[in-house]
Amino acid sequence: MALLLVLVVAGANARVLFGGTWDDVRYHATIAPPRLAAAQSMQAGSL
């Protein structure tokens, strides 16, 4: 059961685990900033 859980989590996050997003300039320039802004808004309680 634990192995299945590890495989599911690794499969869902494979792009991050295997370096797909760390090298992707478009990800850091267009996708990450709105996600960070949303996370900060949620932590501040403004959403």
C-alpha cells in the first residue's frame, strides 16, 4: 500500500522530480508568479 502511494505521488509530480520545471524559463516567467501571488493572498487571508 505504501509503495502504491509513493508511485502515485511520484507519478503526479514526475515533471518536478525529474527536472522538467526547474530548467523551464517559461514556467518561472509565466506560471510561477501568479501561483506565488495566490498563495500569498491565501496566507494573508485576503481571499
